[in-house]
Amino acid sequence: MSDDESYELLGFDNVVLPVGNLGEAVGFYERAGFPVAFRLDEAGIALLKVGKETPGLLLRLDEELSHRQPPWAAPRVWLEVRDARATADALAAAGIQPLDAPFPGATGWTVEIADPWGNVIGFTDYGKRPELARTVQP
């Protein structure tokens, strides 16, 4: 690794998730609370907003991808929320069943969901480590 500033890692751009049906995927993620920043059906992409940050989840159409259950070894993207247990309740109310009950971790609670193509999204809070949180903990 070089000390060259031009190679410095500055942060995330977007996290790209392959999906088999763009319309179905956008509907799933909207129910999960993700606003659509833009959608370009002709390019087979849709960008979902994550908080106030510019980068987001970029859904990319892969028509050969079929519905699948996520294996435990599937990559995961975890996003910060104020309260992961309340998020689990809201997801269930929207018809999205969490993979498991919320579980405790080093910073607080986490709940995970999987989209119909096996992409796993986690929602984690910082109840145990509020000094590290982006949000003000209640």
C-alpha cells in the first residue's frame, strides 16, 4: 500500500446488488423503507437512498438470476437504524419476514432480511455504543 493520497480510500460509492426483476426488486425495497433516488429501466438499474448519504444500494438487473434462499455465507450489507427491534416489527408489518429474530451484537441489536434473490441486508443499532452512532439514541 502506498502513502500516495490519490490512492486513499475515501468511503463507499454504491453497493451493487444483482436482482432478477427490477420492478419486483424496487417494490420489495420500497416496502423495506428504501426511497428510490432514480430508476433507469432501459439500463436495468435503480438507485435506492440510504439515509442522507449520496451513495446507496444500486439494484442491477441480471435476467438470468432466479429467486433463491440466502446461504449463511452470503455477503451482507448492514445499515444503521435507530432501533433494530422496532425496524424488525416495521418490516414484518410491511410483509417482509426477517431471517431470524433480532440478535444482540457488539454495538446493539441487528435484524436481517433477504430479498428474493438472496441479497442480505442487515439493520443494526448502536444502543450499546451510542458514541459511535450517526443518530442520537433515545
